[in-house]
Amino acid sequence: MTKLKLGPLVEERPVKITIELPAATYRDLTRYAEILAAETEESAGSIEPSKLIAPMIARFMATDRAFLKLRRTED
């Protein structure tokens, strides 16, 4: 079984934004949600692809060394 970068999703108070994604990106996001649901033993289709966007962005920023370095210098 493949180890995905995202784990179980944490529910927090959301801030609503609207974005447009290329169709291919949305298809990949949908497939990722299906695989994540299988890995976390959720029922098929139980993870909305839109729920993955925030954790993916957060993970991206948390692993971006240049961003983290600049952020530390601002504090």
C-alpha cells in the first residue's frame, strides 16, 4: 500500500474561498480522495475532493524550506 502525504483530515472552522481548477487537476484530486478514503478506511466517496485542497496547501507550505526560512525571519 502506498503512503500518501496526507493523513486523516482534521475538521476546523473553515474560511470560504472559490477557485477554479483545470479539469485534469480536479480528476487527480478526485482520485486522490478515493485513494485516501481507502487508506483511512472511510467509505468510498466519503471524502469530498474539495476537502483536500486546504490540507494539501498547508502541507506544501509546511515543507517549503524557502517559505519557512522567510517566515522565521519575519517573526
